[in-house]
Amino acid sequence: MSYEKPCRTSFSCDACANPYARYLLNRCDCLSLDLESLAELALSQTSCPAKPLPVPENAYLNAVSAVSQKLSQKTETAFDQVRVLKGSCIRCCEAQDGFVLNCPGVYLVEYNADVMTDRCCPDTAALELRLDSKTVLGSRSAASIHSGESVESLSASTLVQISEGREQKLTLEKGCDHDLIVKSANIVIVKLS
């Protein structure tokens, strides 16, 4: 029968040290402490940590457009199914052609869409996010489409900041001058802070 002696030597960052010991050692920068004195140190701390910062409201949304739609005069992509919606910081617009971000903070916005044109000649398809009709920098995606039958996938991910006391509409719109057919689209919005 084999007996494995427990770790009782001075502390080293290996698998036998518990996570709390590693946390305290990193926090205190006390690399010379052994495990027994570390346990005494942990038991002797009676003061409570500083009051934690308030946790921002969890808000997130996932919406899809499963129906093919042509963007010509109307430039916004409509999302016909909201699969997940939590929190009050994100609202769907009545026409389902955008989302209202109504809490201050930073939001992560990601989208992907399968697009094509109805033109026979090569063309560029482009989508972009707009916040109150202004293009969100870093949100534009584009691809060359070689014929009216080919489908291209466009996607982007960016951060959007909403200021205190403002409510802004976020839309996914065509970023080209010609008609664009969106075969399907998916958008995820997560409030980070």
C-alpha cells in the first residue's frame, strides 16, 4: 500500500496549494510564508473588505431574422424573433427594426448575416450598425458578391457606449447604395457595465 505524504513544506506554486492560499500569497506578496503561517494569517483577519461596487443590471438580448428581406428604401434589418431578452436596459422597437438601449454603460454588440444582391453583375454587399442613425465605428462588414445567386456571410463585433440620461436606437442597416437581400441575420447585445 502506497502512502503519499501531504504537502507540508514551505509554499510553492504547485498543485497541492489551495486556491485561497495562492490568492493571499499573491495579494500580500509574501512568498516566504509556509502553509501553517498562511492559515494563521487567514484566521486572524477579522476586518471586512471594502464595500463592493454595485453590480450593473444584467441585460442581454439575442434576436434573429429567419425571413428573407429586401433592403432598398427601408435600410434597417427587421428581426422577427427575439429568442432571449433579459433586463430593462434593452427594448425592442415596435417595428422590430432596431433596439433601444436606455441605460448608461457599455454594450457589446455582435451580428452576423447571410446576404446577397439581386443584381447579375459583381457588387459589394455591406452592413453596419447605426446608433441614432450615425454609423458605429468598427461595425461595418462588407464582401464582394460575384453573382446574384451567391450568398456571403457578414459579421462584426463592437462596443457601444450610452451616456447618462440618453436613450438611443441601435439598428443593423445596409451600408451600400444598391438593394441588398438579407437571407438571415442574428444579433447579440450584452450590457457589460
